[in-house]
Amino acid sequence: MQYTQRPCNPLTPHILFLSVAVLALSALATFPSTFPSKITSRLTLLIQHVNPALRSFSSKHSAYMSYAKELQVAELAVQRATLLTKRVFHEKAKGTTSKDDKSPVTIGDFGAQALIISAIRKNFPDDEIVGEEDADDLRQNEPLRSQIWELVRKTKLNDDAAEAVLGGPLESVEDMLDAIDAGKSAGGAKGRIWALDPIDGTKGFLRGGQYAVCLALMVDGEVIVGVLGCPNLPVDDTAPLDSSIGADQNDEEGKGVLFSAVLGHGATSRPLSRAGLQPSQPISMKPLSDITQATFCESVEAGHSSHGDQAAIANKLGITNQSVRMDSQAKYASIARGAGDLYLRLPVSKTYQEKIWDHAAGVVIVGEAGGTVTDAFGKKLDFSIGRTLSANKGVVAAPKAIHAEVSKVVIEVLSNK
């Protein structure tokens, strides 16, 4: 029989310590006269330390457990949505249309948004949702609407219990359209608001590169839960990044990762599945003692991030490794698990505002993996303003130990333009 080593639950050491402490204290309370005075005094000191430890443990554990359902629903909803996007990924005609900003939209965007929002509404009916798409075009385009409905209707997990958690299938075309349109929240600083990007990196999706299904929960403007489904990333967290990862990818065996995090409780990865959730393992950013050996991640599109500024920053830091260009929040996921080291998204326009759905999940995952994420000028990303990060310009994500050094150079380069 083969045994698979499972990663240690991060709460286990705390549980063991507190268990021993409780047993010792129980013995002292039950048989006080049997203990020498020296042991009694030491146990008394232990009591003084254990009480606040118990309170702290209880507080942290309660905070985690209070978002356990949100995490489970988000993970399963993203996983189910990737089944649809993977199917569309293999289709030759992806049903592209065009939005006002001329970016491509596919049947995968609409279908994934409908599936995820349906799960959120059935589990958390009072929550608001900031989604990227709306159903206006679909209501006027019957052939495209029917094509999307056929995909949505057939997409489900091969696990009845997991499907039940998500609330089951959508029941009609109108339900699908209403779900897509439920993502029109204006965002803000109060209440529970989900940020959803059904296919982040649509151009990467169309060219066969990296893309991600992204979902995050914000509470009073703070990102609390983040989930990224990355069908074209290798399952192996130790697989190195190279320049080929941005195009001509596939979701063959050994590909497809679900990343997730809850604020204050670490980040994990697990293989994507057609059924329920697979076992997870903790991830962390790679320790980087020599910044000159760092690997940059940057956007493929020059219109999203200034490649010239990035090259200047790399030169100032002494980094000679070729940057890895890839689409979507797969960049956040890649540095969070140590496949890459730094992610820069440098402003190319004074008027452009980053969308919250393009960053929310990735920011909490990187933060929980040991990183720091700010804008290009060292400011914390502010998700409390609305649908955009209007108070910020660009993004700098790096391990905590070197973020300040990287940020200093970024500011120097951008200030000299």
C-alpha cells in the first residue's frame, strides 16, 4: 500500500501546544497537593501564558472558520467555471464579440460569469457582485445566447455533493442572463462585495496562452478571500517559468491549478478537478537572497505595462534574467508559489485606472504567500473606492524582504520620465 504525505495543517502546532497545556492545567486543578511547589509555580506561569494564547488562537480560528463557507463556495464555483472555459478553449470559434473598449469577449466570459454568480447568489443572496460583463449584447443576439446557454446547461462537477454546495444548475436562459447582469455593483467601502473576472487575460485565452478565472470577496473594502483558477499553469509548484509559458499552452494532464487564500491564514494550491476539491498544499514566495537573480513577470501586452520602464528597472537592480511575459493574474499565482519572484505592472497612461477584478484575488494570495503588493509609487492598493483602483497607478508585487528595495527603484525610474 502506498501512503501519500499530506501537508501539515498550519493550525496543528498550536492545537498540540494548547492540548498539552490544557492537560497540565487540568491535572493541577484536580490534584494540586501532588505537585512539588516548583512545578506548581511553573504551571501557574503556564496558565498566565496559555490564557491569552487560547484567546488569540480562538480569535484567529474563529476568523478563519467564519469565512470557511465563502472559501469553499468560491473554490468550487471557480473550479466548475474552468470546466466551461477549458471546453471553449478547445473550440476553434470562440464566439468573440467586441465591447466599447475593443477588447475581445468570448462565450467563455459570459458562461463562466453566469455559473459563478449563480453560485454566489444561491449561497449569499444579500452580497453584492462586481462583475466584468453584462448581458445587454446577449439579449439582442439569439445565436450567441443559445450557444452560451448550451454550454452553461451542460457544465457541472462530477460530484453531487459539490454541486449541491453551489446550489445546482441554472434552470433557464433567463436565469443565465439575470445572473450575468447581477454583477453590476458599483463596489465601495461598506459591506460584502465579490469581485469577479470570469476570464482574466482574454487575449491570452484566445492566443492559447495563460488566463485565469478570478474571484475575491471584499468586506468593508478589504480583500478577505481570493481564488484563482489557472487551467494552463503546471500543477507542480516547483516548475520554473520560461518564456514559452505565454503562448501555445494547453490544459493537458499535469496542467491546471486552483490557488486560494483567506486573509491571515496563508495561501494554498491544489490541482483543478472535474469533481470536488483535491487535497491542497501551502505555497510561499521563494526566498531571494540575491536580487540580481530574480525573475520578473510582466504583461504580454505593451498597452498594459511599460516594457521599457521594466527593462530600466531590471538594469538598475542588476537583474539579467529575461522577463517572463504572460497574461492574467496567473502572474500573481506564479510568484506566490515561487515560480517567479517579481511582478511589475507599470503605468502606460495617466488616465487609465486598474479594475478591481484584475487584482483583488491575486493581491490576497501573494500577501498570504509572504509578499507585499503596492502600486508603482508604494501605496497600498485601495479596493474601497469603487469598480476601479482610482487612487493607485500600476502594481509592484515582491517578497516582503525586498519589496522596499524594488519599490525604491521603480519610483526612481518613473519619476525621471
